Amino acid sequence: MSATPILVGVAQLEQRSTDPLAAREPIELMQDAVRAAAADAGSSKLLTEAGAIRVIRGIWGYQNPAAAIASAIG
């Protein structure tokens, strides 16, 4: 298998809530973005076939957001 990364689908989500109590958690938005990217690629099967999930460092308090996303998408 090649070590060359391949991008097959993309997605972007925005949250414009002015009410912090109604705002969704960043991890929920990340999970939705992953699902939307798989839909963009035309294959939800990609969710279970991904070799790795990487998340940039953010200001959230999640210990391992990539593992949380992997668990949520199967």
C-alpha cells in the first residue's frame, strides 16, 4: 500500500448560534463533517475503511478527538 494520502471527499460545517447553550459541541461538528465528506465522495463505506483519522490541536478539552470520531462513525 502506498503512503501517499488521497483526498476523496470534502465537507465544511459552520455553526452560527448566538446562544452558547444551543451550540453544538465541536466533536459533534467534526463527526458531521466526516459523514458529509463521505457523502461528498459518494460512499458511506469510506467511514469504516479509513486507515487513519487526524485532528489538529484545538482549544477544546478532548483528550483524543480522533478516537472519539472513529468510535462514532464505526
